[in-house]
Amino acid sequence: MRNGQTTSIMAGSILIALALTGLTGCAGSRPPEVNEATLHASAHSLEATLAMAEADLAARRYQLAFQRLARLDKATMETNRARYAMAEVLLGLDRPHEALARFEALQADAAFQSRAWQGMGLAQLALGNTGEAANQLDHAVAADATLWRAWAGLGRAHDQHKDWTASAAAYDQGLKANPGSPIILNNQGMSLLLQHRYAEAANAFEQAIAHDPALETARANLRIALAWQGRYDEALVGLHQEERPNSLNNIGFVAMLRGDHRAAQRYFSQAMEASAVYHQGAAANLEALKLVSKAPQVAPQTANTPAP
């Protein structure tokens, strides 16, 4: 929150507290006694709330974790354990600037240092600073080789620079630290896709889905890998109705890049028919296809690239 927002909320809380005191208090009344058992119960409740927030974080339920952390008192939130949880939540909520600052604040604590390096690197990666990200992630895995998310981030950073040997090594190390990780397998598949190793990429995406059937990103990427092999019908298997327009457009785009113009036109047209609203991407791609078909040497400058 901005400073102005924080001040406004705090002021509102004070007004509410004063109003309640005026309604429920009476002259000469004393505040209720707080005994040791009450304090212990309160501390236990805060501990339980923090633990539940950490469980939500592990399950990638970032919004729920954020809501639980917001219920903690100031003293608990000032512990490095809670600060680390909040930094991870902010990273998960796609707020890398805020997450980065919080991870940096944890660097002085030896218990959190390697994980702070990891968080800083992942935040920098989200901000597009791949060089700085790789540097910080290298620090993280040097301190703790079991940090599989750092290895996955390193793989992505190396992919950005087309250093395929380094990215493959990073993904391999990540899978050693976390065997069968669907996130690493999906990232590995993306790396292979970028290298035009489509059959291998499809295999990596299939493995990711086998470990996590709910990982829709891997399913979308698998369709792209299959389309690049000309396996269009397989790429369409299992599509939900709401996914059809964008998926058909993506498959059509890949077909166009492969020079399969007849298939590309078919899928762009189907994308427009399947869409409840005017599909601008498919329409633009149809226009680009006309130019490519007339003059194959002209690159499809206006086409919409497939979604990752």
C-alpha cells in the first residue's frame, strides 16, 4: 500500500475503536484481566494462522495466504518467518517489485539467506532482469543445492540468452532436487520448444501433465509442440469449449509458420466461428496469411504469436 492509503486505514480503525468504547464502556469500569492462559491461546492462534498461510503458499493459493497473513498482529508480522512468507506471497501475486524489497531485507538472517537469494533472483527474472537474476540464483544454489525453484529460474534465465547447455544442466539439477516437478518439466519443455526439438518438448510436457493433470500451461504448450509436428488433430484433443478459439488460432499460427497454409486458413476460420465475440487475433492472422500466400518471401509481420 502507499503511505497515504495506510494512514487512511489506520485512522478509520481508530475511529471504530473509539465508537465501540463509547457504546460498551461505563464510568469506573476496569478492562478485563488478561491472564497467562489467554495470552498462550492467542499466541497459539497466531502460530496456527501463520502455519495455514504457509500451507496455502505451498499449494500456490497466494490470495488466501495473503488474507491469512493480513490477520496477524504486528509483532508476529515482524518475525522473519512471517516476512519471508509475505515476500513469497507477493511474488506469487505477480508483485515482484514489492517481493524483491522484502527478500533483500532478509539477507542479513543466515537462516533465510539462501532462500532470500532465490526469491530475489526469481523477482528479478519476473522483472526481466535476466543477468541480475542469474547472478542471484547462482548464489542461491551455491548455498543450497536443494532449492529447485532457483534451478528452474536459472534454466529460464539461460534460455533467454539461448545458452541451451547451461539451461539443460540447470533443469537437470532442478529435477535432482525435486524429481518429477511439473513446473521444471514444463520449463524444460519450453526450452526444447525454443530449440525446435518438438518431439522432445512434447514428451516433457506430457510428463509434466502426468505429474500434475491440472497444469493447464503444460497442456497449452503440448498443443503447440504437437502442432509443430503437424499433429493438429491430436493438439485439439480434450479442449474445453472456452479454450477452442485461442487454441485454434494458435494451431493455425503454427501451421502458417510451417508453410501449411491450407491448414492455417482452416484453423483461423474455425477460431473465428468458435469465438462468442469477434476474434481479432484470428482475423489479423487470416490477413497475414493472405500476404504470405501471395508472396511467400514476406514474413507474417502482423500475425499474433501463440500464447505460451
